[in-house]
Amino acid sequence: MRLILFLANRRAMTMVELIMAVLLLSVVLTAGISMELGMRRIYTQTDMEAALMGEAAPIVNLVLKDINRGIGDVANLPYRYTPPGSSHEYQIRIDKNLNARADDASWIMYRWYSNNGQLRRYPDSNVNSYDVLSERVTNFSIGSPTDGVSLFVLQLRYNRSANFSYANPQVNLQTIGNYRSASAR
């Protein structure tokens, strides 16, 4: 009889067992929520970086295409630039009819405004007509060529006015381009 009463009492949970079950459940739920929030943050940052890369890739292709079309010689360089100030300006003489001579060349210009992050492309150096390539640029430079090869740097930040952080990613692209006039030597 005593054994039956003892077993009947063991079917109920004690307060300590109940508290332990609630604590264990809360630890499991906290771990799950933390994983969810972490994955969501990583997904958001990756999504922002992908958007920046999607914006930067066509700019890099366009600038490299223009550098590769650059035409000139030692007496008539295929480029000219202004020293950095409130705007960085870089001009490239391109060969329009692709005959490897500067006979029909025209100048195109890239201008980066460091105060607002805007990068513009002016066809034929016409300052009245331009295309805004991006408004997220934090660095843009095309180095002076060494043996016809220029280093090109482009840096974009998701929110250019805020500091670089986990929640505000940036992409840095560096590549080189060859001027046709110098690469044919």
C-alpha cells in the first residue's frame, strides 16, 4: 500500500522540476531567437553588399572601356587630369572610329565630387551634358599611367555619409587598364 501511495505522489511535478523545465525551455528559445537575428543581420549586410557590387560593376566596365579606347602618344598624352580638390576630374582622349590614330579623337570626362559622392561621366567633355553614374562614391581615382597601364580605384559605401560599419558596408574595387597608344609599343 505504501508503494502505491509513493508512486501516486511521483506522478505530479514538483516546483523545482517545473522551474528547471521553464529555464531549459527559455535557454533553447533564446538560442533559436539569437540565431534568427544573426542570420537576418548577415542576410541584410550581404544584400546591401550585392547592391553595391551591382552598382559598381557597370561603372568599372565603362571606365575600363574608355581607358582601353584612350589614344595618344608621348607628345599628345591620352589623358589629362586636375589635382584633387572639391572635385576630381579625369579626361580621356578616345578614338571614335577605332583606327588607332588621334585624327577623330574626342575627350570624355569623369568627375567625382567628394562633397556629395556623385560620380559623373561627361561625353565629349561637354559640361552641360552628363550621366550620373553613382551617388555613393567615397573614393575614385585613375592613376597616371606607367608604360600605358593605369591603376583604377573605385570605392562605394551603402550610406556614404555614415561611417563604414557592419550595418553600412562598402566595396572596394581596384583594377588596371591599358591605353591603346602605349600598349602597342
